[in-house]
Amino acid sequence: MILDPAAPIAGLADSKALSPRRRERLDVEIRARALALCVAEASVEEIDCLDILQATLLAMQRAVQGLRLPPRHVLVDGNRLPVLAQPATAVVGGDATVAAISAASILAKVHRDRLCEGLHAEWPQYGFAQHKGYPTAAHLAALRAHGACTAHRRSFAPVRALPAPDAAEPT
């Protein structure tokens, strides 16, 4: 995410502190005003293979590489950095204090919410549109009732605890 320092965007904050409606509005404004942006992700299979941290760093690396303008310096929320060609700084709590990180967190959250709404259309029994992939009581109950679908990470502890889908029931 590269923002124009001469044209700040009002209302940027940690995406978790904003209402869904406010995030949607800011998503539109950020997309219209950013100098460069890229939303990237890691697949369920990559997360299961690498682990959630390494897959997150991979998605960050993809996002930086996908920018139409190369950044001179990359600021990353948290305390870990992906491998990048550019110098980078990790900023703990950066999603609440650094405009570009806030904007990136908003785009990422809106993107994830939309992905979960799509998953809900395919597998309504899991309630993805409501829990957005987080391990709420309702989500965990749906996993116990229906087992995991292909969108669930096999490395996610509640999914690992489920019986194997091809296990035969005792007769």
C-alpha cells in the first residue's frame, strides 16, 4: 500500500476498531486514492504446509511484489518481516498508528469478509457470513456438526481434532 502523503485519508484506523460499514466506505476511498495497492493471500494448502505465520509473511511478500510502484521502504504491522528486496521495518501496533498499515489492514479485512461471504454462499451450514472465519462458538459447533469443508485449514486445531472424513463408522 502506497498512500499519497499530500492527500491523507481521514478516518484510517485499525480495521478491527471500525464497523463493517465504515471499513467498506474506507475501502472504496483507499482504492480510489492510493498511489499503489495490492491485496494478496496465501491458500489454505500453503497455510497448512508452511504454518499460519510463514503463510502470512508469504502473502505480505506477494502484496509488496504486486505493487505497480516499488516502495522505497516497507512498513509491516507486527514484529516479523517477510523477505523483501526493499528495506523494511516491523511496527508493533502499526495498524492503529501508521496510515499505510491501517489502510492495508482495512483492505485485507474487507477482502477477507467478502471471501467469507462467498464461502457462506457455497457452505451456508458453517455460517461464514457471520463469523468471518473466526473460531466463534457457532463456528466450532458447525464444525462438530458437519465436519470440515475444503475451505477449512487442516492445521487449525479444531479441525485437527475432528475425526478423519473418510474414517468408517464402527458397526
